[in-house]
Amino acid sequence: MIRFVEIYKRYGRQEILSDVSLEIHPGEFTLITGANGSGKTTLLRIIAGLDRPDRAGVMLVGEMRSWRKSRKALRKRSVYLHQRPYLFSGTVLDNLRFALSVNRIKGRDRRRRLERAIDNFFLDSLLDREARSLSGGEQQRLALARACLTEPELLLLDEPTANMDAASRAQFMSMLIQSGNRNQAIVLVSHDIVGLDFRYDHHFDLDDGRLLDVTRTKPGERSRVSLTLVK
Amino acid sequence: MIAEATADAMQLLLTGDPALWEIIMISLSVSGRALFLCLPAGIALAFLLSYLEFPGRRLVVVMFQTLMSIPAVVIGLTVYLLLSRHGPFGDLKLLFSQTAMVVGQMMLSFPIIVALGYAAFQAAGRRGWETARTLGAGRIRAFFALLHEVRFGLFVAFAAAFGRIISEVGVSMMVGGNILGYTRNIPTAIALESSKGEFAQGIALGFVLMLIALVLNMSLHFFQGREPVIV
């Protein structure tokens, strides 16, 4: 479990995050919604260890430390997917191999992960294509496959379906849910969850710099995104 | 007269005139050394200016962009004053040597590599770096991944810097002294031969300069292949 306590972040005079606390449990799906500019991306990047908060405490393996001291561990445990994914020049296969080689994954494990990613994300016919020539939906699919290859404890998705049509959104979410392992926590931020159909464990709404728990479930149950949750 | 001088120039080039080829080799050697000595530091600084936030960063960038267009003769004068007998580095006795020319040409090419390298890294944005890091790459591995991403932009910086120093007269003449067989390079030889009214060698060396420019540009196109230029 990773616990973030009292996250504060300000850009100039504007307070983006104010006293935001959040727990992320292994295997759980957390949904964070909020209007554009509400600080969702900032929060996700702080969780990923990419952006520095003004103040924050992080509890990892039972020890509370400052965000700064936890940054390395956060980066090691998580993979962050940009809203507009960055694909390296080269083919789809080159991009997948990059994730494996930087993590020094070799031999049988390498083959297993690669085959699984190709199957799960339907990349078989795209392997030799230039990654940057893919459609928006395909690029997002490849970015997710590449992230899943590293089997992170924490998968952080920043508006992954923002530029997709309804069918692509449904396909993407289905692949996301199926690809995760039991211990992988997923945090997805989105300003618009219309048309998404998936089950989640926690739902927070970020409003005026504060995180409100709007989960409509009993502990242990999973709720389902539906149109009624959309403001 | 032009046709006659051009015919003589072609003859000098095709017959492999030793004096002519010695001048060409000195030019390539001095400019090559200058460029390769400042290339690693220039690229590293361009990278740091692109990704490191510190007070006065923009000012440093503007300074390097301004230095791109500094006249070669001003650099020549500066190096001359530094290396002359009464200058701070006079004891090194480097004036009128190839080393002095290399130092001067490094001062000319360094701002070009930094400014154009900076532009290349800026064009790639932060997402490339963050993606490599979040996928698990260490700083060094992520840096090399990024170098690969901006390779075309860096090659443009390399070509521009080489084009500038291979054809400059100011530095070579002031700190090299135009000594035959030692510091006489293509531009200083052209200046000298033209002042004597010996146009054939000047034209032949002019052809060589144009050929070098052509080879650089063709190799850039070949290097790019069918991929788009990043800068």
C-alpha cells in the first residue's frame, strides 16, 4: 500500500492541490475525476515522482517519509502514461523492446512478457509498423502495452481515452482491465467518463484543490462507472 | 580569365597537387579536432539547458544564441590577446600554432552546437525523457535514448558548426599566422592566393569547400532517410 499525506501544490498564486491525501492499494482500481485544470494531472505526476509538490508525505513499506526522499522509490514502482503518449522513433517492436531492455529483462521471461503484451493488446499485425505512424488509439494501445511489459506495481494513466471514439474507449478499457495482474494498482484520471464501462474500487473527485471521496460502494465491493457519476 | 583559372583549378585538383592537398588536410584536421573536442560538452550543455530548471536559464540560452553570430575575427582577436606573449596564457607559446586555431574554432563552434542542440532537445519536449525514465531507464540510459530521438537535430547542429569553422578566415589568420605546411588552411590560402592574383588555387580550394558542404548535406539527407526532421 502507498499512502500520500497532505499533498500541497501551488503554481504562482493559484493553489492546485490543498491537503490532498490518498491511499493506493495493490490490485485496486482508483478513478479520479475533475474538471479541466482541476489538478488531476499534477496529482498523478506527483504520485509518479515526476513533479515536485510543495509539501507531501509518502508512506511506503510502513515508513512515512517526505516526497523528496520517496521520489526514487515512486519512480521505480510506477509507470506514468502521458495523455498524448510518447513513442520512440522506430517500430512498434522497437518500442516494446526498449521497455524490456532498460529493465534488463532477458531470456525466457522476456519472451513470455513480449508474447503476452502482443496478444493482450492485439499488436501482432502492427509489430513492423513505424510507431509514430499509428492512429491515436493504436498509439495509446502500444503505450499501454509497453508500460505493462515492465509489470509495474502502480500504473498511472492520464486521460488515456480522451481522444478516442466510443468503440476505441471500450476496447482500451477492456484491455486495461484484462492486462493488469492481481497486485497491480491502477490510477486513472479523466475529466470525462461518459461511455466508459468498467468497475472500480475508489472514485475521487478533485474539486477546488481538494480530493473528495465519491465512491458509492461498501468496502470490498467494486462500483461501476455509469452516466450518473458524471457531473 | 575566370574560365582559364577554373580550368587550372580543376587540373590542380585532379592531378593531386601535393601543396593543395596539404592545405586541405590541415583544414580538415584542425576543424575536425575543434568540433570533436567541443561536441560532447556542447551536447551535454544543450541537454542541461533544455531539461534543468535554474535561475537565469533563459538568459544563458539567449547568450549562446547571440554568440552564434559573433564575427570570427572577434574570436580571433580574443584568442590572440589571450595567447600573445603578454597575455594570460602567453607562457604556453601557442600563438601561431594549430592548437591556437583549434581553440579559436572551438570557441566559434561551441555556441552553435549548444544553441541548435538546445533547439533539438526542446523540439523533443519533456515527454521523451519522462517516458524513458518512467519505463525504468536510468539517467544515462534515458539520456542516450533521447540522443537517439534528437539525432537529426544534433546532426544539423554538427553540420552547421562544421560549415562555420571550415570556412572561417578570422581566427585562422589571426592566431594561426597562415604558415605554409603548418597553419595554412583552405580559407587563409584562398585569401592569400587571391591577394597575389593567383586565382587557380583559390578557385580549386573554393571547389573543395563547396564539395565538403555538399557531402555534409547529402549525408544529412541520407542519415534522415524517410523519417521527418525533428527540428
